[in-house]
Amino acid sequence: MARKPRIEYYGAIYHIIHNGNNKEYIFEDEEDKIYLLKVVGEVKEIYDFSIFAYIIMNNHYHFIIRAYNIPISKIMHRINTKYAKYYNAKKQRKGSPFEGRYRSILIQNESYILNLIKYVHNNPVYAGICSSMEEYKWSSDIFYRMNLDNLVDIDGLLDMFSLDRLVAIDKYKKLMKEVPEDYLSLKYQYENENIIGIDEFKESYKKQDKNVKAIGLDEILKNICSTEEDFKLIKNGSRKRYLTQYKYEYIMEARKNGYTNIEIGKNIGISPRAIRLLLSLS
């Protein structure tokens, strides 16, 4: 069954999740987390988007982002590519440090993000890393508590509580205070659903799915590759060994999107037999 294409429109809000390859630690020290935030800040200067919240764990991250004129796919490709270059240079390795395609869940509007932000900020609490979100350094929680408006766009959320900023911050703290008990249920809702919103909102996009083309093969390959150079090498038939992992991930992702081995191979200049061989060796 083909994977559904991402829903993209002006002002769309997304919960973005991306894991390290095989759930490995790819943000294992402070330097890594600082660099990811630096990249996000740089991309935010170039592209048109807002950040409601984030958290960086050792093996994955969460972002809640509102995209405007630039599609979310382009924003995330820029962020992930820049981080991958840094990480590969630091570790003297090849291939993507990320696990396939990032997860994006469409959020209907701001009213649905309050409890989602509480869930995101509580990730280290659920993981047993700390007893409260305030103890964890690598989340956007501090921006709200300290009224810091730079990387994180706090105004939209806090103004939902009150136009009096001190009152708004106090209400934010009260909302964040209790850790939701039903973690597994929340995890499914916030990480496995494709859309969060009322039934009518969800149904409107289910109807659109029938008339929307699946993601293109080149876009799949670009999302997999760490750099534009690697993308071009694969398209030009390069047999460099480190590209094998990219080719494998591209084939798997393309198959999920309903493409045949003939279509997949033709796009990168390899035969269906070569695809079967590559899959058998991986």
C-alpha cells in the first residue's frame, strides 16, 4: 500500500519526529544538541516558519512547526542535511545518521497543540531521565518560563492563555505541571496518527488523498541522501560503497509508496535483479 504524501499548505502546523538510524544516539553530547539548534536557527533565518516547541533527546528529536511559504519537506531536508554533514564529519562516517523518512503529523490548529507541547516537553520524564520537565536542558520549556522569544515563537501560545504576559506564563506553568499518566495512549495519538483534529478535518484530507499523487522518486531519494552530491552520485550510477545504504533506504521507501522495482531501478539506473540482490544482502 502506498504511503500517503505529506499534506502541505500555507500555515500548516506539524508535529515532526525523527529518530537516529536503528534508534542509535546521534545527539549524544551537548555539542551535538547545540549544533542542531544552531542549524534550526540558521534555517529559520532563511525560510519562513515558526517553532512552537522542541525537544532533543539522545536518539531523536521532536519539533512542532508552523510552515508558511516554504513546504515543510524543504525545511526539514535543509535541517537534516546540514546536521548529517556535521555528524558524519565528526564521526568520520558515511551514510545518513537518521532512520529513513521523518514522521510528520498534521495538526488542525493552535487549540490542539497545548497538550501536545506538554507531551513533547515531558519526553525525558517518560524516559526516566528526570523527574520534571524543568530539569531537562534541551527543550523549549525554558523559553516559555523565562519569556524568551527568539528561536521559539512563544507569543502565539502564551497569548492563548492571556494577553497579560505574567498571567499567561503562570497558566502555562500550571498546564505543564502534571505529567499525563496514560503515556502509551498519548504516544499513539501524538506519534502514530496522521492528522490531529476534529473528525470533519480528518475526513476532508482523506477525500483529498484519492486525488493526490504519491511522493516522487527523486523526492524520496533526496529525503534519504545526506547531501545533494550523494543524490547526484546515485542518479549518475555511482557504485561507491557508502552509497549502498542510501540505495537500500531509497528502495524500501519507494516500495512503501507503491512503486515497482522496474520504476525504482529505472530512476537510478539499476536493474530489478540488482535491486533484489541488494535487498537480499542488507
